Amino acid sequence: MFVAGCLAVVATLSVVTPAQASSPVSCSPGQVFDPMQGTCVIVVVAPPVGSKGGGGVSAAGGSAGGTGVGPQKCVKPDGAAIPCRDGNSWWSNALSCYIALADPQPPKSDPSWAGHTDGAIYTCYSPLIVAGAPMYSLWSATPPAGPVAPPDPRVLAQQAIALMRLRAINIGIVPEPRAGSVGIIGMPTWMWAQNPGLSTWGPVTRSASAGAFTVTATARVDRVVWAMGDGSTVACAGSGTAYQDSFGKTSSPTCGYLYTRQGTYTVRATSYWTVRWAGVGQSGTIPMDFTQTTNITMGEAQVLTQ
């Protein structure tokens, strides 16, 4: 009985058929035991259409020669497409069977280990003989090559975010957060993002790749929430307006506050980011926030009399 093609197994793969392991029937090299026929058969795997020769099997079970089959394409020896996954098994173009990690692993004394103590034993399920029936077991130092699975796009998105080096805003505030600077109760307080840039305000776009797969992410600040230190908070949609002396006693048109009691206050500015990413056929958003703090002092105006 012949099945079109040729199956080559190099030294890194030790193959033991069920017949060789437990049956009185001993198959010659290059043959496997057919449980339906009760005899040994020669399995021949033809090179896929368009190839320039049959490649051998590499140490990882992949093709060592040009097969003309891309890593995402799973095909039978005649070039017909076949599902790349079957439960926990994956299709190997080089071996023309579904590969699964043997569970449980046979003891090291089992002939399938062929004296090896590393790697693992895998089972080859071939639809060419009996669908779902194990054809033979093999030892391999690494999992035999199968279709390339796409990476988790969320992992690539996180890698892209890491390249952005996002951080909290630099706080701009009046009264100034320095020794000797005292604000006056009843006078407006101005808050803003000092010198907003790509890493403190956005928008900033970065990409991360794994092989042929790429995810692109864009991050920007949606709002800044100011905790004023007296129990009140102020949410500002923009970066605020930087105070200038010419503004005098006017209130900030974009982000301000009015203290009613004197004291020293710890002001916390939390910038809330939204990161939108897309790639590998998926998309999503990742919320992030960063906080910066400073201290300001508010006092009462002193009336001097003579």
C-alpha cells in the first residue's frame, strides 16, 4: 500500500511505531504499522505543489528544504488545505500528521526515548491512514514545527506603550510651590500642565512588532483631576492656562480654584490617559493614570496700620 510522497525523519527525531513498541510485527525503516491492515506500509509524502524538491525534517520538525509552504499554511501532501489545529494537536507540513505532546509521557525506559533524557515524546496522528489514530511516537528536543501562531496583540500593545515613556504632568500652579510664596485667601488659584509634551500629554504613537505582526498604539490625556488638599477636586479637560502677571486677580478661564481657609495644602494632579491600539486583527483601549504632587501655602492678607 502506497500513499503519495516521502516521509523523512532525521537523527533528531526518534520514531517508534505502535507495532515496534508492542506488536510482534516489526516494520522496516521508512515504514509504519497500519492498524487497519495489520501490516507495515510505506508512507510517501510528495512535495507540495510548486516546490523544488522535498526538504528533510529539521531538529524542530520543520522543513529544512524549500517546500513553498508558508508558516501560516497547513496542507496535506497533495497540496490540499487542512486545518492547522485539531484540539490540542497541530499540523506539521513536514511530517504530514497532527502532532500532540504525549500525555502522560512514557517512562525513560520506553523505546520511544531512544536513550535520550531531554526533550519530550510526541505522538503523530495521521489522517492518511486512520483518522484520529496514532501513527507513531517520536522524540524531539523541541516541539516539532507547526503553524506560526500570532502573538497576543495586548502584549504588543503594552510593549508599544513602554516605548512612549508616559509620565505625570509637570505641575504649573499659582501661588507658586516654593519657599516664601504665599497665596491670599479669596484670590484665585491657577492650575495647568507646565510645558506639556508627548510623554506628559500626547498624543504619542508607537508600534511594536513580533515577526510579521505589528500593533500600533496612540496615547493621549483625556483629563486632569486636581485634588486640592482640602477635600475638594477639580476636573480639567484641557492642559490649562499658564498664569501671567498681566492677568492680575482674574480667575483662570480653563482650570482654577478658590481656597477659603489658610494653610499649607498638598495638591495632587492626576492625569488620566486613554491608549487606543490596533493590530493582529484586534483593537482595544487601555486606561492609564499618573500622579504628581506639590505643596502650596495660603494665608490671609495683612492690613498694616500706623
